[in-house]
Amino acid sequence: MNRFLLVAIALLWAQVSSADNMRLAVTTSFENSGLADVLLPAIKTDIDLDVQLLVVGTGQALKLGAAGDVDAVLVHSKEAEEAFVTAGYGTHRREIMYNDFVIIGPVEDPAGINGAANVIDAMTNIATAKARFVSRGDDSGTHKAERALWAAAGLNIQDHGDWYQAVGSGMGAALNTAAGLNAYIIADRASWLNFGNKKGLSLLFSGDPALYNQYAFLPVDPVKNSHVRNDLAMLLEEWLTGARAAALINGYSIGGEPLFVFNATTD
């Protein structure tokens, strides 16, 4: 076999071997939940697609999408997602699953949020008590939700004191900081349940409708970034909204407690 034919075969093989690889930006909360370890092998088995995850906060994930550095994003901040699509960076927004945010804090609960009537009262109690609070501080979906809750409570968190610490890190690292400081923190339920370093922390408040946490899939628009693999993003979306994904997502639990609810739909 001559050298030119070998080179041609090598080039063809490189194209084939890379054809079914796509880049997906996901939130740290999604990765920390452990669900990716369930979904990715099934995706590979079912549709022979290797999904490379870039794990960042929602804000950074959308920036990666806008720059065409990923083929799609899976994030959880509806307002930011809709702005991404409106600006022409994403072709559409497809809801996949949801869980909820919860407020974690010291078992002794110095701010007394365990019996709060609603999440606004819980946030107000924390600020009034000046109890230690750890914020993601990273423009993630969780951070955006936290800021919205402070605002809904009529609290200007810009005027905070030493009790409030923004760490600028992912969900797992922020939970570790809260555990070390014995502080309050807002987390998604899945990350909390999968978190192994709970120390003296406990889930103290949940259940308010304002803590609803929807995840959505957004393919990057190839009109703005012609090199992205929109075909693979659409293939993944078809799988993520199908019966196999529904069964895996709904069946994923820790200690018998489900972490996500599948609700794939479009809006």
C-alpha cells in the first residue's frame, strides 16, 4: 500500500473517529449531582455519541456557547437562556428536567429558618441574624437564583457585612466552604444529596415554589458559529427528550430520594 493511500486512510479515519464527538457545556450543579455518570454511558451505548462535558457555571456556559466553543449547553437560568436564544446564539430552548433549590445551614440553625413560612422569610432571617452565608458568587444559575431571592426579600446584598462571603466557585467547592465555616448556603437538591462532606450542615428549608429549578438544553446556532456540530446537538436532544432518558432521569436517586424529574417539552 503506497504512502499517499495510507495518509488518505489516516485522514479519513480521523474524520470518522471524531464525527461522533460533541462538546456540551453543563453546570457544576449538574455534574456534582452524579447524573452525568448515568447518562453519558447510556448515550454512548444508544446513539454512539461521545459527549465531552465542559463543567462551568451557567453564565460561563452561555458565554462558551456564544463564542461557539461548545455545540450545546445544558443550564438552569430561564431568563438568561431566553436572552441567549433571542440574541441568536442558540437555535431554541428545550426543557429537559427539574429539581429544586434548598437552603442548607448549621444544624443548630442560628437564623431560625427551619420554621419559616416561606423562602422570603428564611432569607430575611439570615440577613437579620447576620448569620454566616456562603454565596457561589460566580454568575451561575444557582447564584442568579440566590440574587433573585435576596431582591424579592427587599434586601440589598451589596451592603452586606462580613457574614456574607462570595466564593466565586462551583457548587461542590461552595458547599465545602459552607461546611468549613458552618454557614448557610443555597444549593440544588441533587448536589446536596450527592455531597459527601456535610459535617454539621443540614437541609433546613425547602418546598417554596420560588425554589423551582428547571434545566434546559440549548443547541448553539450554526448561523453564528458555522463550525459547531448542530447535527450532533440535535441528535443528543432527541435522546435527552426520549423514553430512555426519561427512565434514567426519573430513576436516578440517592438514598431512595429522586434527584430530578423529567419534563421534556418546548416553549
